[in-house]
Amino acid sequence: MGTNHSPELGACPHTAVEALKAALGQSGIVLPSLGIDDGSSLGLVNLGRVRPDVALRLAALLGEGPGTRPGPDRAPEARPAGTASPGPEGP
């Protein structure tokens, strides 16, 4: 029998699945089997199976690590060093 949340971490698997789908979707990656593992009492998320090309794209995306690509919620001043920020130069 499944549960609605992971008591150890306080995370809701439904929220985790939707957040992961959205994040992967921004990079054009779809995990068709992504969903809740209803057979688990731990509230697990099932990542499922993917084709090798999708696994390689996912590995490349994860290999970039956090903070290496500007996103919509990232301020220009938080860009990696050596990255020019748009706009006029100050005095």
C-alpha cells in the first residue's frame, strides 16, 4: 500500500514527480515511466526506463551541475565568472 509522503524527508512524492517532470521538460527530456511507486510504503518515485540516448542526455544535463546555466529565476549577477552580462557598461 502506498503513502502520500516520505516521512523520513517530509517530501510528497506527487510534488516530487511534478517538479521533476517540469525541470526535465525545460531541457526537452521526458521520462515516460516517471511516476509514483504505488507498491511502496516508503513513498518512492519511480524514474522508470529510458532509451540510451535519453540516458546520455540526462547524464550530460546532470554533469553540468547547478549554477552552470542561467535560468529564468537566476539573476544576471549570479552568472559564472567570465560570462558577460547584458546591458551598458557603467562609468
